[in-house]
Amino acid sequence: MPDQTSAAPAEKPRADIPTIENESRPYWDAAKEGRLLIAQCNACGKVHHYPRPFCPCCWSEDVVQVEASGRGTLYTYSTVYVNDLHPFKGRLPYVAAIVELEEGPRLMTNIEGCEPSDLEVGMPVQVDFRAITEDIDATVFRPAGV
């Protein structure tokens, strides 16, 4: 009978891998290059985030991707102390947040590079990127100047 104790453990499924579709591929490719893209509607001029092929304000399909400044403010946040999903359990505690970009849209993200006790609603933050896999980087934010 073979020794079962020496077998490599099965890799756990990851809950942090996004589904990349044709419409969102430019966003993820830009993130891998260290750039944050948002969408701008050529019909009404409004910007929005997350990547989608139509404007959520006027429903126009005349939407283009534009590079955001990466600057924003912390709109709200929550420190997560319990999450059993892989790989979040290994990152505890972490900060789930909504950041309001200088350009206007708000996005869900994580705040990294500081202690949760140092965060304040309204504080300036700056975009950063963290590798999820070899091919995909997550958009995260850090306090400005860190």
C-alpha cells in the first residue's frame, strides 16, 4: 500500500480570482501594468467604474477606457477579522473599503500598507497593485504618501 502521508496537499480553490471577460480584459491588463482604468461615456461625459460596455447613466454604448489619476479618499471601510475562504484567512485582519476616486466613481478595494487603527474616513489614498497570480494584479489602495 502506498504511503499517503507523503502526497502533496491538494491546492485549495481560491476565492480571490476574478472572472476576466472580454469587456473587462483592458482593465486587468492595465492593472498588471500598474495603471487604473475607469470608463468614460462619450455621449454624456460621465465616468464610471467597473468595466462594462455601456454607460450606467445614459445607457450609451459609446464608452471608452481612460486612465484614472489613482488618487482618492477613503469613503468607508470595515476591518475583517474572520474569513475562512482561501486565501483571505491568511491575510487576517484586512481592510475592505470603498474609495471615492478623484474623478468621481467609487470602487470596492482593500486598503494596505497601514494599521487598520490608522484609517480615517476622508483620508487621502493612492492606488497600488498587488499580484494575485502571475497574470493578474489586484487594485488596492494605500494611504497617500506611504
